Amino acid sequence: QQPVQSPQAVILREGEDAVINCSSSKALYSVHWYRQKHGEAPVFLMILLKGGEQKGHEKISASFNEKKQQSSLYLTASQLSYSGTYFCGTEPIPGTYKYIFGTGTRLKVLA
Amino acid sequence: DTGVSQDPRHKITKRGQNVTFRCDPISEHNRLYWYRQTLGQGPEFLTYFQNEAQLEKSRLLSDRFSAERPKGSFSTLEIQRTEQGDSAMYLCALTGDYGYTFGSGTRLTVV
């Protein structure tokens, strides 16, 4: 039931782009994306809702394909601060706000 | 200021001892969630509260685990007779317009 993320790890140079994918075997009603730095709690990046509405407060974009039960996070012109582990979180039962987090993608941005 | 405070930040305990963690939302929140995160993995759902009512418990929570939210504000998570497998980061989370706000977590090490 845990969403599978790909790639597992990625290394970038500053300014390069990256795409992180999240695939679920269950129907998706909403998807969260989080970034976690070592030793810290996950920090919310973006929520995608069924129907295409997106909410976020960082300049990171994402897509949500309900039919394919997939979401992708797009990081453009990466900065050193983008380094961390990215998790998607899916809500199997809408309205519970109970999320199942994905397998994680470790991203490292080099100068 | 993350909106939710957790105490202690770190706890080292001997196997077999009992431990208690506390989660304090800074402002009123109806729903409060507990997650557990082991190294390299995404957070795993443990339990959640709607006000003072505990609405769901994960199968991950054995009988040694108990959680309370007596007045619908702060919450405690107790682990009795700790085992080495309990070593993890225990995260408290609140829901808002922008996904979860996680506390800084309590890192438990059972030796």
C-alpha cells in the first residue's frame, strides 16, 4: 500500500532540473509532498487535490494524474537548499487526513 | 516556530523502561496525529485524535503503546517495556490548509 517513489536517489548540480515520481496502487484523492533535511521533521511543500487544484507555498510545481494514480514533483533550477529527502503522502480515504508516505527520494544538489 | 512543540527532543532509555512523549500544539487544532519514522523510511501512521477522542490506531501500535489527549489540546504517547525495535523518531502532526505541520519530533534510542 505504500506509494513507490522513483528515483530512489538523485544527484544534481546547481541549476539543473529534477523530477520525482510517486505511484500508488490505490486510488488517490489527494497527494502531499514533503521535504525532510537530515535530523529535521518533514516540511510541507505542496498539496494536490483531485480535480487538479494545487496549493503550495514554495516555487515548486507538481502534477497529479488521477487515472494513473501518480504524482510528480518538478524541481527546476535546483538550489543547494533543495537537498534532502522528498516524500509523497497519499490519502487513501478522503477526509481522514491520514496519509501514507512513500518510499522517499534522496536528492543532493552540488555546487 | 512550527506550530507544534514536542518534548523531549531526544530520549535514551534502557530496554524495558517506560517512556512518555508530549506534543503541544501552539494553537487549537481539532485533529492531532502521531507518526513514527525509522532511519531512511517515510513516516508511518500510528494514531490520531479528533479533539480528545482517539479515532484510529494503527496495527503498528502494540499493547505497549498508549496515547491520550485528555483535554483536546496536548497529547502524550507512552511506550511501556521499551524494546530496541522501538528506536525511532516519533512525530506529532497537525492538519491545516497547507498539509501537515510536523513537530520537531522526539528521537528515541533504546539501548
